[in-house]
Amino acid sequence: MAHLRIVTVKAALHGEGDYSVLSTVEALAGVLLNQWPPKYQSDDVLSPHYLARQACIAALEGKSTPAEARAAFVKACDEADIDVLPPGA
């Protein structure tokens, strides 16, 4: 199965200035499932974390686009106070 490429996300997952480079929906899902700050993990269907997980699943199943998964991930980062650099930075 081919990886679903996205416009690269550079997110400070491990603290300010320590940016991880994520370039696939699979990478986004891995972060949401395995590296997300516990304080912001949620199964509340309205939480940005939950919605981002669902967006990744939908993209992986071909029910939505990788761009939608990326947008949901960035929104979840904002809610979790994870800094994300603008595209191309």
C-alpha cells in the first residue's frame, strides 16, 4: 500500500524548537495514537484530537483526502499548544 503524502507538517512534538517532520497521513496517525500529550487525548467526539484521528482513518480508507487529515491534525496541534510551522518554513 502506498503512503498517503501530505504537505509536510513540522510540529514541535517534543518541546519548543524540536520539530518533527511529518509527510504522510500514516505519520500523523502514529503521532495521534502514540505521541500525543496525555492531557489532550480524548475520545470526546467533538475534541480536535478525536476528530483528527477520525480524519486520518477516513483518509486511509479513501473516504476523505489527505489534505483533510492534515488540516484536522493542525487544528488538534493548535488545541494542544503544539507549535506548527507554516508550510514551506
